Amino acid sequence: MPAPTTAPKPTSDRRFLGRLSLPERRYVADALRTETVGGVLLLVAAIAALIWANSPLKDSYAAIRDFHIGPAALGLDLSIQHWAADGLLAIFFFVAGIELKRELVAGELRDPKAAALPVIAAICGMAMPAVVYTAVNVIGGGSLDGWAVPTATDIAFALAVLAVIGTSLPSALRAFLLTLAVVDDLFAILIIAIFFTSDLNFAALGGAVVGLAVFWLLLRKGVKGWYVYVPLALIIWGLMYNSGVHATIAGVAMGLMLRCTTREGEEHSPGEHVEHLVRPVSAGLAVPLFALFSAGVTISGKAVSDVFTQPVTLGVVLGLVVGKAIGIFGGTWLAARFTRASLNPDLAWPDVFAVASLAGIGFTVSLLIGELAFAGDPILTDEVKASVLIGSLIAATLASVLLKLRVRRYQALCAEEERDEDHDGIPDVYEEQNPEYHLRMAEIYERKAAEHRERAQLAGASRDEADRPA
């Protein structure tokens, strides 16, 4: 098969949920593939934690979770649970920082006009859960400290649900979900940095800032080698932890410093290369271990009923299930209406609502914010964790039903996106404006036509031979 002499120029459709450019589609597919595997591991870890914490071995779970390790002289004598939340999740937020940087300089967020709609949707998808939680607790007389708990979306858990129910979304919907998660992570980072910063240690904070400056300078000088950056990153993380600012902010800051644009002769930017190396560690190790030591709450019939009767926990559940869906869908619809953006004709508004419902799965960051919001009340912390789990389960179930109703349509769209009849490695939908593609297809069909004419002649000769008298 002759190869094309010139590669087709990437094309993109700027309609809402329109076709992605080919490079962006490939990036999204690669990123979500890793997140899906990580999401399944996350799901397994969460189930294991629940079984362990509710089994006869529950005392061993608590003992391991609360076991302290680390150098006390450096202020790092932490429990295993804290190492997972403050240490391992810094890796998760490092990847989130790289994703955000890439989206801002090379992805869907680089164009303000194209970015406006998903950004508005994400902001509404964080604001509405906070409003729902606040309303429930004002009416019920509960604590307002947990307003931020239902605002976060867990992309890995959402993708795990898609993998479990066997639904593959078209690339435009997957990219929309990923963009929502990136913007969601940004605002979650800001919430943690602004609202959950304890008394500041300015000496440690100053040291962390100096470390970040050195990190940035080394990157700009082109210094390479993990043996330089990993020790420096650990120092920055330790200083940030002791400063009173949540330690995961160090991961975000370092991720944002990486260059995510390609230069001449580069196939991938340094940021994409590092992300490719670190994302499996984040999705496959850091986040599942955090889930293992954070999701283990005691579940009983009374505990479940209390979730729906106490204002704090009910606010979290309704925030995730109702607030997320209404916020994202409503924000998207209003933004599209006032910007006169046209929805991709291959999709419908119920598809947007289904994805909005799927975004109600708030696991990793919601659990983290729940621990921070109610750090002084371990009983309420466990109740909030249970409400996050139940709310995420309800959102996952609702989204699964809605997505299954359209599964045949999604399968047809995915098959069309993957169709590559000329076998050149590029989906045919991206070559419709390329004359060479049509010439190759003409050659393919001419060969097939010649083959069928030959078969017709052979079949006719065989029939004549059979009809000849003996």
C-alpha cells in the first residue's frame, strides 16, 4: 500500500463537542487510557478498604492506617494515612499541574473562545454543589465547614465506571470530561491553598519558594537527570508541608513549571514526556494507596440511614448527585445559548446531562477535602467519607443508566472515528479533504472491483459446467 506523500493537516471542529484535532484526539486517548487503568485500581482499592475496615480484621486496618513513621526532627513524623494524603497525592497533583499547563498552552484551553464553554461548565459544576450543600445545612442547622467537599470530580473513578459498564464515549465527550476535570482540579487546588492553610511558618514557606525558584531555573537551563529533580522535589515538598500550606501545592507548582510546548526536532514536549513517565505512578500507585487508607469507613444500616438524615452528610450527597449534574448541564446550556455555540449534530443534550451526572463521582479530592474540613472531628470525618462514597455510587449508577440508553449511538460514533479503510494509521474522518486519500481509496475499490469481476467469471464458468448435460 503506497504511503501518503504528505501528512494531512490537523483539522478541528469548533462547534461544542465537535471533532477534535488528530493530535489532541491521540493525546486524550492516551491520557484517558492510563486513567482508566488507574481508575479500576482505585475502585479495587476502595472496595478493599471498605471490606477490610468492616471485617473482623478492622483493628489491623486502623493500626496500620494510624502507624507513625518519619523523621520527627524534620516535622515529618506522620501516620501512614497522612503520608498517603500529603505525600502520595502530591504526585497526583504534580500530574494535574502538568495537565493544566498543557491545556493552557497547547490543548483545548489555549483558545479563550473555545475554552469559555467548558470552563463555565466546570465553574458552575463546582459552584452549584457548594450552593446545594450550603442550602441544606442552613436549613438543617448543620456545619458549613464542608461546603467544598462535593465540588470535586474524580476523573479516574469516572473512567473506571465507564470501563465497568462497557461504554466507550466518543472522543468529543471524553475530551469534555477531561477538560472539566482539569479545570475542576485547578479550582480544587485553589480551595485547598486558600481555605485549608493553617498558621504559616514563613521560614519554611520561604525555603519552599527558594526551592521552587531553583527548580524553575534548572528547567530553564535545560538541566536533565531525575537524580537532580527528585531530591529537590522532596526538599520542596518537606518545606511546603512544614510551612502550613498543604503539601500537595508543591506538586502543582512544579508541574506548572514544566514546558509543555514542542520545539523544532521534538516529538513531545518535556512536560508530556515527564507526564508519560509519572502518570502511571500516580494512577497506579499513589491514588489507589490513598484510597486504601482513606476510604475505610465503618458501614452499617444505621450509618447509611444517618447519611440521609444529617444535614452535613445529606448536603454532600445532594451536592454530588444533584448539584454537579445541574451545575455542569445548566452552565453548559446557558453558555452555549448566549454564545450561540451549536451542539455537534451527532450528539444531543441528554449526552451532556449524562456526562454531567458522571462528573458527580467525587472521590479522591472530595475525601481529601473532607479530611481537611473536619480534621478535629474523626467521627464526622468518617461520616463525611461515607457520604462521599454513597453520593459517588448514586451518581455512578444514574450516569450508567443514562449512558446505556445511548450506548448504540456511542458505539456507532466510535466505530466511525476509528474507521481506517486505507490502513495508513490515520482515521478516515481526518482525511476527507486530502486528495491523496481519495486516490488511494479509488485504487482500493478498483482492485476489489477487479477481484469481484474475476470471481463472477469463475462462478459463471462453474455454473455452466454444472448445467452441461452428462
